[in-house]
Amino acid sequence: MRIDQTLNGHQLTIALTGRLDTVTAPDFEQALTKSLDGVTALILDFSDLEYISSAGLRTVLIAHKRMAGQGTMTILGANELVMEVFEATGLADVLDFA
């Protein structure tokens, strides 16, 4: 998985490419931990995310919880397969998708 970050003022966009799973979720969580200070708008760009596992969902929920206390989080570009996972778990009703 590749993680690309773009900070524009207080808005951070994190674009993920590849698979967010048990192997890569710790890298994503570490990137979030280091990057969210002072951020009031987090955009997770999943346009090039091919797959998300339960470990990946956990990391997304960690980001959501953190951002609930300091701003907003939006998920962009999730493909049909990734959206099916969010819908099956009920998270499609909890998270903000654009």
C-alpha cells in the first residue's frame, strides 16, 4: 500500500493506493497518528484503494473518532467493493462519504 499525504492549511488529504489490510493497517494508523495534530478537515481518498479488511476498518474508525473531537472526516472515491464492506458492517451510515 502507498500512502500519499497533502496538507493544505488545516485540511489533510490522505490518498491510499493498494490494499488496507492486516499487514498495512499499522502503517496507515502510524501515518494518522503523526499527521492529525492541528487538522480540522481530514479527507481519505480511497479512489485507488482496491480492498479494505476489518483491520483497515478499525483504523478508519480510529481516525473518525479522533476527528470527531477536532473537525470532520470525509471518505472520497471508494469503489464498489470497498463500499460493500462499509455497507455490510453498517459503517456506511456512520461515516461521511462523498
